[in-house]
Amino acid sequence: MSRILALDYGGKRTGIASTDPLQIIASPLITVETKDLLEYLSNYITKEEVSDIVVGQPTRHDGSYSTIEEQILVFIERFSKSFPYITIHRINEMYTSKDAMKALIASGMKKKQRMNKKLLDSTAATLILQEFLYHK
């Protein structure tokens, strides 16, 4: 089977999570500089079979989208042109960063380790992917 990837897209960094080939378990994969995201995904997809990608949709409390949504839409357009056979899903990512921090705290991780923003971003991507798998 193929994997599903999830992205916690950010202006500077993007957290990436992946399922196992059976699409049962979501795990943090990596955090990359957003400017290098498409290149990283291209390399990953040549090595691993990917059927779907889940991109977090940053929603505010009033239901409007965050300003980064415009950049995300540009990325999605570029990605879909490069990989038209991969299905793209969107999922509300409200509170994923806060929930990721709570998960890191609950895991017993020391404060100094939790300050690593890359770890936080890939954990947030994992939560996005877990949410998608739950509703799949």
C-alpha cells in the first residue's frame, strides 16, 4: 500500500508527518524549510509510494482563514501540477500547535527540548494526520 503525508504548512518551516504503508499509524517525519518543501516532497515521493496528502487549513475562531492560506493555495496548485495522481485533502488545523505542545509536555520532554520549533511543527503535522485518519 501507499503512505499518506500531512503538512503543517508555515511561512518559514513546514512540519511533515507520514503514515506507515498500511495507513494505520501517523508518525512525525521531518520539518523542512518551506522554501525547500516541494523539492523535499519530490524526492520523498520518488522513494516512497504516496497516495494522499493532507494539508492543514489555518482557520480563525470567526471561521475566516489565516493570511498564510494564500501561500498554502499557491503551494497546493504547484504540488497538484507536479503530482496530479496524489489526492489532496484539507483539514482544519486550529489548535494543532497548542495540542502538539501539550503532547510534548505529556511525553515528559524537557523544556529545552520542547523549544525546538522543528519538533513542534512535525508533531502538529502528526496531529493533523491522526485527525484525518480518524475521519477517513
